[in-house]
Amino acid sequence: MSDTQIPEGGCYAVTNTDGDDTTIGGAGQVDPEDTEFPLVYDQLNWYGNCTPVDITLADLIPSDDFSGSALQFVDGGGATKKFTLTNGDEVYGFFEYWREDEIDAGDLPSGASAVTGWYLWGEDGKLYLMNSTPILAGEGFAVTNTDGDDTTITVPSAL
């Protein structure tokens, strides 16, 4: 299987490492253009930050028909990662993309205004903006519950 190719933006996981100092090398080129990834309807789609630099959730650009989809990160054990919200809640990271005009002001914490971006639901039933959440160079993520075959997500070029 040494000739197996990892597609552009593809994500993979390594399990059962022998210790903290175990490493795996990577090689490739940086695409000078933003990379648009098609999302397969009704499947778990694995992608990643295929750039050599850190980006944020705000840098990802979903297509217009992305509503209803969720993006999530997993930890080393395969479980959905938890994130801490500004109110102190620790919640599982099922990030939803909301456009400004889709957000009900009553769903936001006191003093917050609606902006287009990535949100998490808090235990208090409020939506918390998470646009500044980092996606490290090479870090993978999954997208679920896509609404149709033409749904895409775009990762910006590092150049």
C-alpha cells in the first residue's frame, strides 16, 4: 500500500503510537489557490488544514447550501473534542455555520451581536461565536450532515 495517495486536503489518523516522541513526516506542495473540497451527501467527510500554517475557523468558507451541516474535531482517542466557551461551559465541538440573517438575537448571549460565522451551542441554550478557534497546520476535521451533493468547504491557500 506504499503507493496509496492521500488526496489534496485529505485527512488521516495514526493510532497505537509507541511513545510521546513518535513522529511521522509529511511532504507536498502548497497550492497557490484556495482549495474547494466537495462534501459527499449523508456521509462523514474527513478533511484538514492542508496548509503549512495555522488558520482559524473563520478562514474556512462553506458554500451557500452548507446550512444544517456541522464541523467537528476529534481527539487522539477518536472522541469529539470539547471546547470552552466564554461563559465557562465546556461543550462538545459540533460547530455550526450561521449567516448573520439566520440568527435570532434571543439565541445569543447578552451583549453579543449576530455575525456570520461558526458557532457552538452552550449548555445555557445560547449560540457562542467561535470564529477565532485555531485549526493547526495539518490538523484534521470532519464535516457531517451535508445538505446535498453540491455542498463544499474551501480552505484558503497559505500563499
